[in-house]
Amino acid sequence: MNRPDEVNLELGPDDQRVLDALADVGYDVDRLPRVDRARGQRIAELLALLEDYPVDDADDTLVHATLAGIDRHESQRLARMSFDHHQEEAAAADRGRRIRIPDFISVAAVLLIGAAIFWPTLSQVRQRSLATACSNNLRQLGYGFSQYAAANAGAMPVARAGSDLSWDMVANVLNLAPLLDGGYCERGHLSCPAVHEHDAVTGNYSYQWQLPGTRVQWGGGPGMTLVLGDRNPLIDAFRDGHHAGAMTISLNHGGRGQYVLGSDGATLWLETPVIGQGDNIWLPNGLDELRRGAKPSEPGDVFLAH
């Protein structure tokens, strides 16, 4: 049970519902149902603050800077006391026109308390907004896959037909080029909005490895599998000369989990990279670490690569 002096700030069910609805309509408050517009406007104004302020948690820097400023102010006051009587009266009159030390401390304390409460709340709203936008991008790509499959006998896009290269020899995400070339998606759909840096051409998602002659078919049913997801962190680490463990989480969402897209068009949130009967989406053929030349031996083996 919370004590009376404890303050818990979090989005209520109505705010969460309106925030999701606001993201779905591109943050256009006028497109919300009339009953939700007032609440949507308040949320939009809160989100606007994210453009001007960082979301990092407050640290001790502000405390130290404030105390140092107080020490300097006190030293100056003591130095002025050594002046003669007339100089002290003039200095006292001047100090009377300035902010008093107790007032200064009070303002600093209010700022610190506000930062400790407000920044985590803003961070939560920002993370939720970016996660929703990422999920929406995957849904848009799912629609693009569906349209592409309808025009290509149910097949998934591939740009290097017949190629038998491995992940360390080719950029697998280039296989998404037919979606762009055919107008089945927009370039912005290929990137998770939570990641600031990404390739202008390929984005920052990872695509299911396409085996020559056995391309994954789009659609639900017993053969449903994963076809796209947040960026594979093992490949990034390998290419940077580092090692990442098999259970490493994608960095797209700060290590909290990853969004994936199924061949039935559904988006899923995974807190670990393992699905089904122990299939790791970052590794082919049940390997416990990423190796050069590794690739799936069958279409049902999920291996998201870029």
C-alpha cells in the first residue's frame, strides 16, 4: 500500500487507449473520435515536449552544480562582510534585491523533484509511441508482402534468384528491393522509428533468409513462419568485430525485446529471440553462435538477417 506522500504517475487506461488511437491516425488529433479529442490534444501537447527535451533520467550533475553555486554565493557574501559599515549597507541593500539563498534552494529542489518525476513519465510515453510506430511499419510491410505475393504466385520477394551465398557474403535485406521497386511499400516503412541511424536504402529490419528454389510462401495456415523483424544484433556485432551471445536482444528497442512479422501478416512482440521448439531467430540450423558461411537448410528454419 502506498504512503500518503508517495506519488505514482502512469498513463491510465483511457490515456493509453487514446495514445494508441492517436498513433494510428498519424498524430492528427482532428481524426480522433470527437469524444477523445480533448484527451488526445493534451497527450499531443505532452508529446511535443519530446522535441525540445532529452529523456535521460536526472543524475547527480544538477545537484552538484546547484550546491557549488550556493557555496560560491555564500563565499561572496562573507567577503562583503569584511568591508566597512557603509560598504556593507550598500551590499546588504543590493542583496535585498537579489534572490535569497533559501529561495534559491527551494527553486532548485522543485526543479530536481520535477525532473525525477517528469522525465521517466516522458520516457515511458516516448518509448510507447515509438514501439507503436514500429509495429505499424511492420503492418504496412505485411500489407506490401501480401500485395507482392498476390502478383507473384504467393512468393516472398527476392532480388538474387538462385544465389547460394551466406549471410557474411551478401546483404540479405537487399531482397526487399522488389517491394520498393514495385511500389508495394514506402522507404520509411523499412526502418524502425526507434532507431535514429539506419541505412537510407535498406533500413534497419532483418529479413528471413530465402533459400534458392524453396522460397517461403506468404500466408497463414500450418506453414506460418516469421518473415521480418527488428535488426539481428548478432550480425551487427560480428561485422563490428565483437561477439554477441545467442540470447542477445535486438537493440532497436533498447534491449527490451523485438517486434517480428509473421507470414500471416500478424505482428508479435518477443521478449526473447527464441520461438516454437527452441528456434532462435538470430541463428540458422540450431547453432549456438553465429559462424561464417552458416545458413538455413530448410525454409522452416527462421533466420532473420540483413
